[in-house]
Amino acid sequence: MKQMASMDFFTVPTALFRVLFVVVVLSHDRRRVMHLNVTEHPTEAWTAQQIREAFPWDEAPRYLIRDRNTIFGKEVIAVAKGMGIEEVVTAAQSPWQNPYVERLIGSIRRECLNHVIVWNERGLRRTLRSYLHYYGRSRTHLALSKDAPEPRAVHRPENGLIVEIPEVGGLHHRYERRAA
């Protein structure tokens, strides 16, 4: 699982009737979001740059699962191959073959984007950054034994009372024990 990652795009409509494209790269081992970026006009060159940014230095996984989107053209394939990444391309119209990143996109939509109004690219970036901070540090995952992608400390009852900490602009909360 440590050698696998998934990449996919999803769209977000704005209040001004524009469509923004979001690319997300997810590591499979702890469901960590490796990279996320937003653009109004994705190109093949931009997508290739996102792969470079997602895996700097020698951090590239062995396998990258992606769909058959035409944005993944020759330049993207060349960048992945140059980094030693073997691309695993899913069958056409088969999102179940890329389940981890599809689940992440669904969580982003259900737990965040369905509850906010997106005005522009900057606002979407801020909202997604806030949600991904919550997702990585506070949101529990059953597959990770109810831990977050970034492991958390266990708070003992003797550490104090439970305190509610709002996250994602109050949309979600995290709970910690703090001394009175």
C-alpha cells in the first residue's frame, strides 16, 4: 500500500457560474492527501506539473492509479515514467476501480462543499485547505482503526475535561481533553 497512490479530478461550480477543476493525489497507505490544487483551465502541462509537485525529490510511489481522462496525455505519461512511476489506468467509466480517491472526493463533497458557497478559486482553495487539515489530523477512518491519516495521541481521562474545537469554519469539530 505504501507504493500506491491515486489521482483524479473533480469539478466545483461557483456562485458566479464558473466551473473550477480540482486535482487530488492520495497516498493509499494512510489515506493521506499528498497534493491538491485548483484551476479554472486545466491543461496537460499543468497536470504534469501537479505530478511533479505531488512527489518531490525521491518520494514517488511505484504505482499511480488514474482514469482515462484525456488530460492525462503524452506529457503526463512522460513525467510519470521519468519519475519511475508505473501508471495503472482504470477501465472506462469505472470509478469503483479507483475507490480510495473516489471516496475522498465524495467525502469532500458531502462533508464540506455541499455546505458552503464557493465564490472563486481563492475561496475554494481556502475552504479545501481547511477541510484537508481537518481530514488529515482529526477525521477518523475505520480502515485506520478509527485513527486519522496523521496519527493522534490518545487522551486519558486524567488529562481533564473534554473541550470542543471547531474546524472548517465550525462545520466540523474535534474533541480533546484539556486540564481545567
